[in-house]
Amino acid sequence: MTREYYRLLEEVAREVFEKKKSGLYFNIFSVLAIDRVESIHQKFIYELLSPKGLHGQGDVFCHIFVEQLLRAAKIEANIGGGEILNVTKEYSTKNGKRIDLVVETRKYLIGVEMKIDASDGAGQLYSYYHELEERTQYGDRIPLLYYLTLDGREAGSHSRNGVNSYNISFRNHILKWLDECLCKIENMANLHFSVNQYKEAVRMLTSPREADIDIIDRIKSDPKNLLSGEAISKAFPVAAAYIEEQFFRSLVSQLGDGWSWCWGHDDLMSIPHSERIEKIVGMRKAKNECSENWIFKKIGRTANDLNLTARIGVVTGGKQTKLQLNICQYHANRGWENPNPEDSEVGVIKSYLKEEHGFDIGKLWHFGYKEFHEVELRGSIEGLAEWIDCKKDDERIVRLARDVKDIVASVAEYLEQEGLIQ
């Protein structure tokens, strides 16, 4: 049977190589690692819906969208004269929340809450529905609230709190809407290309790529291929964990004294290799194919008894795909602590990180972060494959470790000089 595994792998590898050469796997949203970024989907859909959008097609796309939503709610596709009054993204509510998309017509006030990887918050849809209801209480318009996810899953009861919302999906409703939009712009090459690229990005998120259909057909055509495919599928998460484990083990070895590779309360370097692999497999599964491995080093103790810490690792979620260095603070009993924006030292540290080392600033739970764009351990298999058989003396590992150590040493020296750490 092992021979069958190798045969299938070789055949699929040849097929993938040929398809990559022909450009079938190229998609601008995937290349830029923004295909799972919720705000990108929101902006693109809004741009198509807006009658004032750069597409120049007026409200054509919005009419098709509204008809799709009405059908999903089993409402006759009649929007009262067909007039689109307004389309808004990040629609502000009275309690300071924001509904992702709101479409206003003569007859309906339609809210759409979108989720790619995030979960819905407590009372979120309840709050949104009552906002729409309140905005329509003095007129004839009907409030409608939709919950848009990749697969059309139902919103949590903790979010709805009993209000009525309609579940719609990228896989079904958005793809159908985009197909209908594309039919309207067949002779507009640039616009058609852009919308089709977005459609393909959505399709790759929700179903097999068209370029993969031949591979699927090959697997299902023969019982031996099917059994081989199942065995390979089961082995893949472990293989990916081996690659990631080797990368982090090599990096922590190059970083040297003072750096520890931890997950939760576990020092991963102190446990047997087999257990380490098991933990990484579990982490990757729990974190959407991202293990959330981190390597830590204490920089010093602040005046308010917090450990200022440098940590380098792969962040979770589809939004970030690169290795990231954080400067953050940790309390032995309370865990990670958000920098207090009222502390004058916080502003000093953030400004230094941004101006001297090019850190990005903005997230509450750390002072800043810096990405290393040459390192990718998730987001694409190609990124993971680059690190197969990396060793601790790999030139890329040596260079990365040197850069990280130089930055952290410089930060520590500055903070000591300024009296911000002990």
C-alpha cells in the first residue's frame, strides 16, 4: 500500500506543478494574504453595492444583492419601486456598535453582519436588530437582519437573544450574487476581471478550487487512490507539525540564553519530541492551522511590577501570516496586561519602537509589533514548504535570530537608560 501512497503523491504533485505553471492558482487576494481579512470582504462588497462605486454601474449590483437577500428570507423580491436609497458600511448604532453593511430601500432597512473567522459577541445581533427596528418604527419600512458567514452557520443564541435573523453564506448567496453581477459586465474587461478574482477568492475559501477538480476526480476514480488519499490526509497535520517544530527548535537554539519556547505553562524544549509534535498538531487544529507558537525573553521589570517581555511567534487567524515580534507586558499572577494609555511611559515606549525599529502600533495588548515578511509558516503550503529540513545553522535562521536579538538588545538598552525598567 505504501507504493500506492507514493504513486498518488507523485501524480498529484505533477498535476499541481502544471496547474501552477499555467497560472490557475494565482489569485490577487490570496497572494496578498487578505482572502480571510473580514474588512477586505466588507470593503469589496460595499464597493460593488454602492450606487456611487467606481464600477460605474449605478445600483445594478445592489438590486441583485437585495433580491438575493429577500429570496433567502422567503420574501417576494419586491423592494417598493426598486429604489435604493443608501448603502453604508460600518453603520453606527446608538450604543457605539457598527453593523458591517446596511442597505436602505423604500421598503426595507437591511443589516448584514459578516463573520469570516471571528465569532459573534454576546447580544451582538440582538443589539443590531433593535437598532434597525428603532430606525424603522415611524415609517413603513421593514427591518431585516442577515448573518453572513462562509458556510451559512447559525448565529449563537447568546448573540441573537431571541431576535429573528437570516443566515446567508459566501458559499451560496455571495457566489450566486457575484455570478449574476458578472453576467451584467461581460464586455467590461477590467471590471469583469476584478470581480471574477474576488469570486475566485470566495470560492477558494468555501469550496475546492476549479483547478483542483482534476485531483478530486483522480482520487475518487480508484479505491486504492481513495484509501491513499485518506492516509495522506491523516498524515499531513503531523508532517506540518514536524516542519514547524524544526523551525522553532532551530530558531530558539540560535537565539540562545534567556529565550524560552513555551505554550501555556509548558516549556516545549523540556518535553520529549513526540509530545512536542502532539502539542503542535493540537495547537494548529485549534487555531485554524496556526499553532500560535511563541518564544519569549524577559527584558526587564517596570515600575508597576510588570515584566516587559519580547516574544516572537506566528499569530493566529487568517489576517496575519508572518512571524511577528511583540513587545508586551506580563504579570506573574494576572497574565498578559494591556498597556495603560494614561501612563506617560507607554507613549514613550511606543514612539521609540515605531521611530527607531519600524514597529506597527495599534493593538491594545502590546506596545507594538514587527513582522518578518521573509518567514511564513502558515497561510500557504508554499510558505510552510520553504522551511522543510531547515537546520539551526541555516543562513535564514541565523539572520533572523541576529535581527531579533539586535532589536531586543537595543530596546532593553534604551529602556534602561530612560529608567523605564529595572
